[in-house]
Amino acid sequence: MDQQTNDGHALQRLLDELGRLPGIGPKSAQRIAYYLLESDAETARRLAHAILDLKEQVHFCPICFNYATRDTCDICSDPSRDKTTICVVSEPRDVSAIERTGSYHGLYHVLGGVISPMDKIGPEQLHVRELLSRLASGEVQEVILATNPDVEGETTATYLSRTIRPLGVRVSRLASGLPVGGDLEYADEVTLGRAIEARREV
């Protein structure tokens, strides 16, 4: 194929690749592609290098399975973190969400998904065995289950609770309920039910 024909497909190839990204529809892909076309070559080069560096330098922490750029992630290697508490989440992005609150100072464990029989994902496909190994030392006193309050998240939390409790470790679940400023009439039954269960004295 000659160079001219090859160049003619460059834009479409970029649109196709951008369209594969989550949350990027055809219009968004077009906007990004045209932005890159109108930018200087250095802008495109920086983006390309950033993507390549991400794939080459970021890996899973061997302890908690969060993203890491060194041997272990920044949280596992931080001596100031509370080693007696582990917060269990589904994905690495959940760690970032909890860290942004500034309210939690313990460690994490990323499952790498949730139990979903429909998708043929059971405990064996998640990092459950590694979590139990971390609890074997006896240093951890509490495990906080922070999976999403949906069917798969609740199933996963229930399984983990039943598995961990016999080890003598306290198991807690993130409270979930009504958002601040929300109206009761718009709340679904699960959210409203959890809000009632997680009520507190005032």
C-alpha cells in the first residue's frame, strides 16, 4: 500500500481506536481526533509517550493489587498507614475514590472484580486467596467491605463476610443510603432500605 493511501486511513484508524475507549462515543472520538489534528506534533507526541509510559511503568502491587509504579504501591509502602485495617474494594479506581475523602488511613485490598455467576466469575477468579493470606498474620483487626451496593457487590460482600468472620477478624460494610440533598421519592428501594438500616441516633 502506498504512503498516500496509508495516510488516508490514519484519521479513521484513530477514530476507531478512540471509539473503543469506555465513555467515548463517535462524536467525542471525532472531537479528540480533530483536536489532535489541529495541535502541533509535540502535543501528539506527549500523549503517545504518556500512554506508552503508562503501559510500561504501571503494574499491579503484589500485596494489595492496586496500581503501582515501584515494587509496591505508595499506600502499602507508607509506614504511616494503619496496618490493622484493610479496606476491600473491587477495582483500583475505588482506592482513588476513597483516598479523595481523606477519611481513611488504613490499607487496601483490590479484588479485581466482583462475584458474578452470569459472567462466570467466582471467588477463584478474584484476589480472595491473597486477602486471606494477608489476614493469616493476625495483625489485621478489621476488614471494611467497600464493594458497590448492587447485586454483585452485595453478593461479594456477603461471601467475604462469611469467609472472614471465622478467622476472628471484625468485618464491617460501608454504610450507603440517601445522598445529601436527595429526595425520598426518587430513591430506589435498595438505597432507601440501606439508609434505614444504617440510621444513627441524633
